[in-house]
Amino acid sequence: MRYLPGEAQQLPGNRAALADYQASHFLFEVSGGVATLTLNRPERKNPLTFDSYAELRDLFRALAYADDVKAVVITGAGDNFCSGGDVHDIIGPLTRLDMPGLLAFTRMTGDLVKAIRACPQPIVAAVDGICAGAGAILALASDIRLGTARSKTAFLFTRVGLAGCDMGACALLPRVIGQGRAAELLYTGRSMSGAEAERWGFFNSLQEPEALLASARAFAQGLADGPTFAHGMTKKMLQQEWNMGVDEAIEAEAQAQAICMATNDFHRAYHAFVAKQKPEFEGD
């Protein structure tokens, strides 16, 4: 079965099923409620193309309605995560576009980040080897990042004569590693080692390369087995409260938590606690 994300199997309540989705420009599989998305051009360190950008954007938009995906893992085939935009398939053609065409492209890449941040599923990035340019942004936009000691993360836009403010980097990166550290990376375009990335808080933890994907899937599975409606609310609040004052944030969290208290998962957790059992969450 093959369909575009916008043509996913529709279910009642404005929901959709994506388990059978067959991607055209990367690998996509769903198991136990965890979707694994693998950038799959290992011979060139998994660069992005115009088509893969667009398909990723559309897929993450569709995930907002996916009933059968509770968490997502993003990884790269081979020993690298993603080398960014393909030099031949993207960078070359961009030098021949007019301003309206360039703006259409940069807005599309930004829409991918918006879609990643807007989908309710927690996203775990499994980062090994090269993680550069737009690939570094994919990792940055994820909720959790697991890396390896040999990983090299670079926001290298200045190396090609561009500003470091690409795809939300100047908004996202300072919030993850701090303003001064973000400024250094975005001005210089230098690589950040795995150990440095963990020390600065970019990576949640470092894994051995051979254990990286399994660790990311296990982390995602733990999230998928939890109260997924509540996880979606947590992700929404983490995103939404960036633009709020403290008083607004406290009120927004009061409303969000009251909604979660009305879910069946909250009641299941209470009854399980009383019975001294482990709750079985169903995301409703």
C-alpha cells in the first residue's frame, strides 16, 4: 500500500493510520507504536534533497493525526546522521534561483521544523557521525538527542557564505545550549564533538555506535508505552510557553493539566496505584 501522508488511512475523530505508509525518499517503519525514520543515502552521508525536504514536511504534518504512532526515532543509515542539503541537488540549483524562488525554498525548510515541533509525538534523534547543516537542525528540532563520541555536529551555514539563522537555529539552539555557546557555533560553523555536545546539553547522553539505534528505540518505546495524550500536552507546552510570561505559562499549564486530569489514563494510573499495579496507558 502506498499513499502520500495527506492520503493516509482516515479513522473516526480526525485520526489517521500511518503504519503502512511507504516513504519515497527515506525509510519509514512502525513497530509497537514507535516510528523509525531513516535517512537512507549512506553513500553520501544521507543528504537532503528538495523532494526529501517536502516529503519529511508532509509526513510530520500527517503525524499530528496519526493514531498508531506514539513516538518517533530519526536516524541515518550507515555511520552518519545527515550531511545537510545535497550540494549537487540543492546548493547548485539554489545559485540559479531568483529571490521569490529562494524564499519559497527557505520557507519550505522552515515549515519542516514547524511540522516537527507541532506534531504531538516525542521525537528522539539518534545521531552518529556527521550531523551538519540542515541535518543538525533536524536533530536540534527533535525533543531528545542521543549521540556518540565520534559524532560531529556543525551548523556550518557560514562556511558557505550564509547566515547562521537558518530554519530556526537562532531561536532553538540558544534554548538548548545557551546564548554564548550557540553564538560561537553559529558564527564559526565549527564542528561540535560528541563529548562537547553532551557536556553542553545538546545530547541527552552518549551511546556506543553499535548500541545507538537500539537505545533510541528503547527510549522512544518507553514514551510510547506511557500516557501519550499527556506527552503530547507536555510537548505543546514546551513549545508554546517560549512566547509567554511566567503568569501566562502558569495559567496555560493549569488548563493543560486539568484537561489531562479528565483523561482515562489519569484514572487508570490512580486505580493501578491503589491496587499496587503498574498502570497500562492507552493514550485516551
